[in-house]
Amino acid sequence: MSDDPPTPDQAPGAPHPRETQQLFGQNEAEQAFLSAYTSDRLHHGWLLTGPRGVGKATLAWRIARFLLATPPAEDGLFGAPPPPESLTIDPEHPVAHRILAGAEPGLAAITRSLNDQGRLRNEIVVDDIRKLGKFFGLSSADGGRRIVIVDSADEMNVSAANALLKMLEEPPARTTLLLISHQPSRLLPTIRSRCRTLRLSPLGPEDMQAALTQTGAELPGQTDHLAALAAGSVGDAVRLINLGGLEIYAELIAILGTLPRMDRQRALALAEAAAQRGAADRFELLLTLIDVALSRLALTGATGTPPAPEAAPHEAETLARLSSSPQQARQWAEVAATITARARHGQAVNLDPAALVLDTVFKIQETAGQSR
């Protein structure tokens, strides 16, 4: 894996999707694409959807390698060759080498770009899409396939989305556009209607472990805790491993276990850890894990059973005690929505992270006291 800083289409601590050879747990999506290819029904626009971190980008790059390295089937002296049964391309194939080196002329990858100050933009802008005009113009002479990967299409602003829509309405010859989307509802309905959708699902435990091994991540001893928190997302699992997410969540559950009185010293230590210099990623992860804990509390009350497997030691016992009825489930669901809104507002106005975490914990304590 490269030592360069991660790009917008790369999970921190994980290989770039172009470097990932195998895709685990998404055979149904792969076979759906292969079926379209072998039956000569290859659509020009494909929308790859599903939760973040389940392999959408890896599949897009596998499709790109496959299309660029697989010549059109033609009848020869002994008839047409058998149809391909897999998207896998030999790593030693010239196309695979060129893609790995970022030097494949038939492939364009669109992500958020840098602004005039050299900072990464928050969205894909229209100029990023307009660059494709030059790409199509420079590379159309050899008559080969052209592949465009947009990661993620959710990040396009309105002007960029409209520019891409025009390309979907009048695609250049032998061009395939692969749009990666974590939240397809954010896309223009006209973009969705002009693409064929491939839906990817969360990974099961065995596929998750195999995918994590491929990333080179050091697996923790509590793989069941990791599986519960990552919810089938390899990207989320890598993030949890790299940022100490299992330890953060275990401490959060331990603090919840002291409710309704609450161990204020532990809560203060958790807040101070989130406020340390350079801890922005851990702070963001803590907010996410608080939301996870509240969601699991609500689910426990609604179903009468804590989610399995546990995501931290003694989690089931704590969730069952704090949320034992549908009424308490509603209270936790409501406080989750309130806390999420308050937390995001606090981030927007640059509220001190420690104060924001303490405010959140005290709101949780207040709800626990009302639920008794």
C-alpha cells in the first residue's frame, strides 16, 4: 500500500480500491453485471449503491479492469470464446499494471478536487465533470472502451450533477459510467433513472474477516465486538481499528452502566480525550459511537432483546436495564435525534469538543433519570 496520504476515494488506513484485487461477499452484484455483459445488455450508466465501506469502489475498479482488459467476443476459426465467468483480471495484465500506476488512458476517476488554495473541496464541482470532455476527446481515436468512475456521486453539487446528467443522456460511444453512491436518494431522480442499479449488501462475519485480512489491518481479539460495531462495513471496521473505536465504545458503555447517577470522572476523561490536539478524527468517531449506543438502546426497548452480538463487555446487561420497554425505546430514539442535531450544530459553530461531549453525556443522564 502507498505511503501517500489517502485520497477522497480511499478509507484511511486501507489500500486504495484500485489496489484491491479481491471483492468479498458481493457475488450477486458481480454476477448481475456479468450477466448484462455476456447477454450484450451492457448499460452505459451503472449506479453502485449500498452502505459505506462494503466494497462499492472495489467493485467499480474491478469492472473497469475487466472492461478495459476484455476484448469484444468475436467468432474466430473455432467460434466465439466462452463467456467470462468472473470479473477477475490477471494482476500481470498490462491494463492491471497501468491502472495500478494511474496511467490507463481509457479510465477517468472523478473525486473531489483541490481548490485554488490547495485545499480539498467539500463537493465535486462542475469543472471536475467538464474535464471529461477533454478525456473523451483525447482518447477516442483508438476506438477502445472508456470508463468513468465517480466516487462518490453523492458529493456532486447541482451544476456538476446537471453536467453529468447530459453525459448520461448522450453518452460517448463505448463509454461506461460507474457512479458510486452511499445515499442514492441525494441524487437527481433523472440520474438514477438513466442508470442500472447494482446494490451491495453488508458483509457477513467470514467475508468481513477475509476482507480485513486483505487490507492488512491487525485484527483485534474481540472480533465479535468489531463485527457488531462495523455492521458489515469493511471501511468502518478499518476506521474502528485505526482509531481505537472498540476501546472508546467499551468506555462509553461502561459510563452508561453507571447511570442514572453516572461516573462524572470517567465522563470528563472521555470528553478531555476527544478535545486533545489532533484528535478530530477520534472526536468524530466518538459522536458516531454515541449515536450507535443510543440506537442500540432504542432497539433493545422496541424488541425486548439487546442486539447480538455484544459490541462491548456487559453491553447487553446495560442496554436491557436502561431500555426495557417500548416507551423507553421511544425516549431513547427521541433523545438520539436531539443529540445528533445538537452535536452537529456544535461542530458547525466550533463549540469546544470537550464541552460538546459533556453536554451530550448530561443529556443522556437526564433521559436515564426520566426513564426510571
